Amino acid sequence: MKGTPEQIIKGARESLGAAELMHRNKMYEVAVSRAYFSMFYVASALLKKDGLDFDTHSGVHSAFGRVFAKRGRLPKDTQRWLLDAFIYKCAADYDLYYDMTADISAEVIGNTEMFVRVGEEMISG
């Protein structure tokens, strides 16, 4: 991913803001997709800070779990939030018959807020 970890985190914060706006406007599919990308950006920024860079979602997911969740550098929940958000994002983007709900969107956004906060702390600290 292009940019410094700090620039990528800034993009994650902006994407989270877009997700919150879409949620308030009852555009739950778009909200979940933006929230996922916010987490994806955070995971990418953290990996980049460790000197790792990946071109695929699966590469980021796998490395994030291996480098941060499994080694206890971050709570294991963070890996689950990222993977769950990806599943919902795929459903929102590719399954026209998936009924994305306000509750799912709110849950994903809530997890994303915590994910971004932790990422910001790690990047700045």
C-alpha cells in the first residue's frame, strides 16, 4: 500500500467517518464496506511499520493475524473483527440478496472504531 503508516492511518480515519455517515443515512451495505476498508488500512499501516507490505487482502489478513494477533501484540479479537468485516463487506458488495441490517452495520462500525483507535496508538507510539 502506498504512503507512510501515518498517511494510511489518516485514510483509515476518513474511511471510518464515511462509514458512520453512510450508517446514519441507512446505507448499511456501503457503511460496512467502508468500515472494512478502514480496518484493512489500519492492518496495512501496522504491517508497513514493521517493514511488511502486501498487495492482497488475504496477504494482509494472514500477516496481521500472524504478526499481531497470534503473538499477542494485539488482542485476538482484532483479527476476528477484521475477518468478520471482510465477510460482511463481500456480502454487501457481491450478494444483491443479502439483507444488511442496521445492527450488523453498527456492530462492524463499533469494532472498527476500536480497531482504528488501537492502530493510531501503535503508529504514534
